Amino acid sequence: MPETIEKIGERIVELRKAKGLSQQQFAYEADMERTYLNHIEKGRKNISIATLEKVTKGLGVTIATFFNHPSFNEL
């Protein structure tokens, strides 16, 4: 499980940076606290499906697109 949590955090960072968003800007877009988002990105917090929906909505991608990445093929 921790490996999956870390990969999710890494993917969020990748997509957030690709959109040119700071953590603060992204937290606003996803309607989340920046500190909580920081913990998710660093793999310190487990993420619920409801939170994942907020994250993907804030990033402007679907959940399928979020997980359509080579790092998730290894799990």
C-alpha cells in the first residue's frame, strides 16, 4: 500500500507541475487545504476516492487518465 500512495502523490505532482500550478493554486482549484495536499503529494496521507475525485477535477483530468501512466502498470 505505501508504494501505491507514493505513486499517487508523484503523479499528482507531475500533473500539477505540467499545468504550471503551485500547490496553493492547485489546492484552491481542488477545494483542498494546501497542507493536506502537501502530505498527499509526499505520500504521507492515504487518499480516499472522494479526495481523488477532487484532485482529478482540480487537475482537469479523469480518474482513468490519472491512472493511465506507466508507473501504475507495475502495481
